Amino acid sequence: MMTTGPSAPSAAHRQALTGRNIVVTRPEKQAKELAELIRAEGGRAILFPAVEIIGAADLRPLRDSIDRLEQFDMAIFVSANAVTNAMSAIVKRRTLPETLRIAAIGAASRNALLRYGVKQVIHPTSRYDSEALLDLPELRDVVDKNIVIFRGQGGRELLGEILRKRGARIEYVECYQRVKPSGDPTLLKRLWANNELHAVTVTSSEGLRNLFEMMDATGKQMLREIPLFVPHQRIAEEARKLGLAAAVVTDASDAGLVRGLIEWFWSKTG
């Protein structure tokens, strides 16, 4: 699991991002680590959130599930945002039952759980998505298990669908919402017009759709020409649907995104 910066590059590689302006589209509160890694490699991180995280419209289902945590065999957190919003509510009301097993889809959500003192976390160690979590032994033998899935409004259904087919009883709890921000892309377009915008990073399909919708005709043309770096093939497929240039798929972590940027620019400047 990658939780630190990129593996040590060569002296030449350390210059690969110098002078590069790279857009970070993560929600503002989740953008810090990726931005710092880009800056550490000499690049300039331009924050342009394409997703905004707000609390769930109705918190009653979340509070109800928290009060019934003893009824569940496992709790799954689908993202760091799910951890932050669910665990902040949990610790205000109670402690986690000792019998409750905790699972997370990726490194970011596992690290978020660690910050709340949850040390035993079931999680994938390579690919970070629902499919990888479902491949783990702990998620295969779930007959007659009660599982609660903490997620954002309108999340993917795959995880619950597969677990139900395997015999589990599933309860979804939506603990936050993702909305499209009202950002102004003028700076990005100006940099692009001056050949000073070099890459865009996008870490979710929803963020990519939002980013595209936030642009006028000039901005959309910019996105068709600027290299796009994504941590999952699913986001690259969404880019193709939007008519964008082929996205560069990197490892699924902030460090992986930065390594992908370094390797791509190094291959171009060699």
C-alpha cells in the first residue's frame, strides 16, 4: 500500500515536473496531499475542485444505523469522505462494537480510519476499487451476514449487488453528497492559451463529468488537448465517452498519479 511520496526518482526524473502547471480537481479538503507531492517534484499544483462534498440532506438514516451497529457483522466505507462523515457522527454518539469488522475500498479510506483509531481494517493492497475489495477472502464468505455500507448519495451499486448474491443482507447509508462546484475556469483557459497548462488530474468519473460541464466551448477544447491523468480505467473510459484525448491511467494513489506524471513528462523530454 502506498501512503508516502513517489519512490525515489533519478536526478533527471526529479526535474520532470519543474515548471509544469498541473490541475488538481479533487475536492478542496482532499487535494492537499496530491498538491504537496506535485510541488515536491518541482511542479505547480493548481487547485480547481470539480466535486464539492457536503453533508447528507437527511441525517436520520445515518444516526439510526449508528445506534444499531451491534446488528451488523461488517461496516464498509467506500471512500475517505464516507469515513470522515460517518465516523465523525459515530464518535459523537458511541464507540464501535468490538464484534464489528471494518472494511475499506482503498488506501485513503484506510488511512482515514486509522486517524479515528480503527487499526484492524480489511482492504485491498493493490487496486483500489469495489472489484478489488470483493476479491478478498473476507468478502467472499458472507452468507447470512449483515453488512452496512457507508457511502455518498447515489454511489455505485456493484458492491451491494454482489454481496447480496453471495448471501449477505445489505443496508446502504448515505452520509454525504457530492455536488458540482461553481468554479471559474478563466485562469486555466488563460494558461492554456499561453501554452502554460501542462496536465490535468482527475480522480473520479463524476469529477470528470463535472469538469467537462463547467467548461464553455473553449474550455472543452482545452480538455481535449491537455494530457489527462487518472487513477482508474473506468475514468479513462468516461473520458473517451466525452470525446477527450486518451487518458493516461496511473497507479491508484496520489503517489501513483505523481509517478505517472513524472514518467510521462520524462518520456516526452527524455
